[in-house]
Amino acid sequence: DAMVIQNPRYQVTQFGKPVTLSCSQTLNHNVMYWYQQKSSQAPKLLFHYYDKDFNNEADTPDNFQSRRPNTSFCFLDIRSPGLGDAAMYLCATSGTGNSYEQYFGPGTRLTVT
Amino acid sequence: QKEVEQNSGPLSVPEGAIASLNCTYSDRVSQSFFWYRQYSGKSPELIMSIYSNGDKEDGRFTAQLNKASQYVSLLIRDSQPSDSATYLCAVNMDNDYKLSFGAGTTVTVRA
């Protein structure tokens, strides 16, 4: 089945220790998104790629970076995690038809100690 | 600022009843509207998409769209305990491929 995969599902890191989260997709979608979601809040878009074009949201901290080496894979790098970065990180994909439907991966739960 | 607002919860309904969820949006040019279901600790799951005014039915779910009133709703008929979740309304803004999400409405179906 076509799907969006995220690894790891749970990640524990220390304050200030860099961490990388990964996302892969078999849907062959052009657009990939990274969201941050904290408890009882809506998903917050951090950035997205349209093919290789990177689009950063204006309020995304510089501490967050992303890479998309090919169509299938996308990475989220948190350079110096703070306690406030503990959250669920969601990867989503969409095609470029008129529908704009987004499909989410299972998420990575990040804990910062 | 372009916004998506959902009726505040939590919403508690008895098993077998209809759960009604509402969503309003501020961008008049929005063309695509979605409902996602999110179980506690899980990721959002797309359950309904609607693009034209009127009703769209899928099993026990019915989405209703009124672009003139900038309003979209979701009805869950014959609610089951497995429907207990947070429901997120999402709307594309600026007619592009980014979605704006509402804060969600938490539904609890009591047996």
C-alpha cells in the first residue's frame, strides 16, 4: 500500500543535542510538509517542499532545518532542541492536482530531557 | 489573518445519536475543504474532502459546504464509541497547496 512512513516513532534527545527525524513516501507526491503539533493544538506548519523548492513559514525558528534529497525522502533537523520543542512532528504529502488532499505519516513523538 | 474556526468542544453524544461539527473560514477564495479525524496520540487521518456546495455522504459521515456563508460542517450519524476522537477542519488558503487547520473539536461518544 502507498503510504507515508516516519522514523523513529519515538525519539528522546537531550537539551541542545541535535536530532534528525525522517519521512519517506511511496505516493510519489510532489509536495512534502513538516508540521509540529503540541497537545490539544492544531498542527503548525513548519515548512514544505514543492519538488525541490523549499518554502519556510515566516515564524519557523532557525533551529529547524529540512532536507529533501529526492522525491521520496524528507528530513527534519533540529539543531539545538529546547524543552519547548517537545512535540509530535508530523510529515504529510500531497499531489499537485486540484484537490490539495494531504496524507499524514504516523508522526514522531519527540521528548527533550 | 486568515483563519479557520471550529465550534468549541468537547462534544459529548450518546451512542447512536448524530454528532454535528461546525467550521467557518475567513478566505472567500478557498476551494478545498477537509475533515480529519485524530485519535489521541495518533496522526490526523483524512476522512472527508468536499469541494462543491451541498452535501457529500460517505458511510455514516456527511460533509456540508456553503461557500456563500463560508461554512463547512460534518455530521456523524449513528455515532459509535470508536468515533470518539478530535476532528480537525482544514481549508486551503490563497488557493494553494497549504492547509489551515482549525483547533479541532473533541467528540466523546458515550455508550
